[in-house]
Amino acid sequence: AQSVAQPEDQVNVAEGNPLTVKCTYSVSGNPYLFWYVQYPNRGLQFLLKYITGDNLVKGSYGFEAEFNKSQTSFHLKKPSALVSDSALYFCAVRDSGSSNTGKLIFGQGTTLQVKP
Amino acid sequence: NAGVTQTPKFRILKIGQSMTLQCTQDMNHNYMYWYRQDPGMGLKLIYYSVGAGITDKGEVPNGYNVSRSTTEDFPLRLELAAPSQTSVYFCASSSSGASYEQYFGPGTRLTVT
């Protein structure tokens, strides 16, 4: 079965330190992977995606993610965290069994808390 | 561009009542989606549409219905509301193709009591 796992409910990091939010996936075929961020009482905002090509993907607000095929992971990273990065982060993978419908399977989300 | 808009922002329903959640996008996207978000559960797909006149069930369609008469609008209908439908509902849209990201509306917070 296709799935996305975010093993940490919450990640705490001090401002200025690097951050990593973990994501692993299980899909058949080539994965299309996405990261979204949700601020309180808002909808989800797209951060970045991996479709093909370079394993290191750069996105909005200084975030990047590393695709690792052998470990089936797509961890979100940022070299220096800001307090304003505190939010709920979702990893998602395209449902490869749905033939170009664009359907996504979401992880359960990871709350990132950046302390001053 | 307003992007994806949803109305209402909040609603309280009594058990057994019905309502329609409105969703409109102005990006000329063919693909539209309805999700529900429950704490600690991520997003679950309710229904989706790949174009006007075409809809299909997602992971959790029971108790809901949709229609897609135009490219812009994708309303979600709740019939006979139940407490289990208390949730935050998000509408999203994307351009055609599986590689395109989805754009989300601000959500509707629904409470059924």
C-alpha cells in the first residue's frame, strides 16, 4: 500500500540552528514528492517538490529537501531556523495508482517549534 | 488573482441538518479536490474532479456529495450532518498533470452538535 510517514509529531529547534523534518514514503514507481506548510488557521502552502533530476530540491523561504531513493526518504531542511518558521509541515506523495489525477497521499504532519 | 476561496469560514450545524461548502478558484485549473483535516490525522481526500462534469470518490466520501458544473466551482454537500463530520475542510486546485502542486483555500471549520 502507498503511504507517507512523518515519524516525529514535533520537532523543536533553537533559532539560528539547522532544522530537519523527516519524511519517508512507500509508493510503486517513481515518486512525486511534495512539502507543504500550514500556519495556524490557514490553508496549506506549497514549499517544494521533487519530480525528477537533482536530488537536492530548493524551495520557498530558504527550505530545501533531499530525495534519497535508497532510503525512500524526502527530508525537509533549512540551514538556519527562524521563529517565523514555526508551523505544521506536511509531506505528501502522488498516488501513483491513480493515473494522472494528481491525487496526493499526505503524512500526518510534524509541528515545528523554533524557540528564540 | 484571489486563488482558491472558500465560504463560509465557520459553521455550526445540528445533527441531521444539511449544508453546502462553497469552493471557487480563478486560476483556470482543471483539477479540484476536497479534503478534511482532523487533528493528528493529516489530510484525507473526500472527493476530487479532473474537469467540469467529472467527479470521483476519494478516501472518505461517505456522507458527502459534490458536483462540478463549471471549471471554477466545486461545492461540497453534506447531507444529514453527523458529529463525525466535525472537521476542518479544505478545497484545493491544481493545473493538469500529476507533477503540479495543489493550491489550497483557507478552509471551513465545521462543528456538528
